[in-house]
Amino acid sequence: MNKMFDTAQMDCEERLGFAAGDLTAVRKISALVPGVILTSVVYGVLSLLKTAFPQNDMIKMFFPYGEADRTFIPLITVFFAMWCLVMLIMKKKKLSVQKKLLKALEECGSVPEKERFIAENVERPSEFAAAGLFLLERELEKRHITPAEKDVILSGAAGEYEKISDTSFIPVSTLIWAIPVLGFIGTVLGLAKAVSQFGSLANTGDGASFNAVLPQVTGGLATAFETTLIALVLALILQMIAAGRRQDEELFFGSLKSRITSGSQDSVIQ
């Protein structure tokens, strides 16, 4: 039977063959493979640019080894960034499904129509905030719970949804934190290498050799700081995107909770 609102098919994780995370949460493993693919695409584009502009230092700094003998830190940094970006994109899509289900329930005319819609279209109602709160409200009404007690229970359930949403950002925040740390590690490695070369050269006491190799040492120092530059730029971009995603989720789950705490409506989903 064709479903007009097949939530199982709309979840991006389930379409990739992974178990769906709770609400808007994205499992790290679900975003790992797309992150690897996106990293390959980024480096494919960079390789084309490197071929077209072989002397461009802004492009060359993403690649390991070469004349500057760079490390793999920039590549790992880009992979972490793409992994994080995929998680944020998937979170956006999952929130979109949550919003679509809420809108679909609001468009249903009566309470029986809402119950029938959920039964026919939502395989796991507890994973969708609007459906979960609506069914919980119906269950409390059948038990003849007082309005005050019902509001407390529903408010607590909505608060749990907010906590799940907030917790779902921990993997994202961890990756955003790790990216600049990787950049600093790359810089320290580069500085250590440059300083060791500088020290061994100074011990020779050969002024001519010192002047000849000094530009290479300073160039190595510049290369060392490239890893931090890449990491800080990527972390800044991701932090801005993550802030937008967090705000959208807070507004959505906060609006569901406000329907309960305001007491202005007889039902959570009208």
C-alpha cells in the first residue's frame, strides 16, 4: 500500500541503510561514509585546481608531501570537517521531516483523523515529537487524568525531546572542537621540524650555508602555520552552520512545549 507520508522512507539515515537516530540525532557511523565521499569530491576538485594553477600556495597547502614536505594533517582536517558537515545536513533533513509530520497532523481535521493518519503512516511514533506528544495526550485523556496532571506529564515529555535534541549536537561539537586541535598539532609538528633544521644549521657555524638555507627554514615555518589556517577557517564555517541548526531545533521543540505550558489550546496538535 502506498503511503502519502512514509516517514521511514523520508528519514535520510534509513535511506542509507542505517538505523535512524532518535528525533534529529544522527549516528556518527551513518555520516561516516558520506563524509568520506564528500572528502574525495573536495580533493578531486582541489586536484583539478592544482593542475590548473600549479604555483598557487593556497591550493598546494591541502596536499601532503611535495616541495614543502607537508603532513597528512590538512587531509585529516578536511575529512573531519566533511564528516561534521554531513551530520549537520542530515540533521537539517531530519528536522524537516519532524516539521512535515507536525504540519500534516495540523491539517487533519478531527482527532480520529489524526489517530488514523499516525496509524497508517508513522511506523515509530515515539521517534517523532508531534506524533509522540499527540498519542501521549490521547492516552492520558483515556485514563481521565486531570488537566493539571496532563500538562505536567506532557511538559515533561516535551522537555525530554528538547534534551534529546540538545544531546544530539555533542558529536558535532566534538568534531568542531577537534578540527582546530588538529591544526595546532600540524603546526607544532612543522615548527619542531623547522627548529631542528635551524638548530643543526646554526651549529655548523658556516655563514654562507646559513644564509642559503634560512629562506627554506622560514618557508617551513609558513607551511607549519598553514595547517592552523585551514583548521580555523573550517571550524569557523562549521560553527556558524551548527549554530543555525541548533537555533532551528530549539525553536521547533520549544514551540511544541509552549503549546502545553501556555494552556491556550485544548490539544497539543490542533
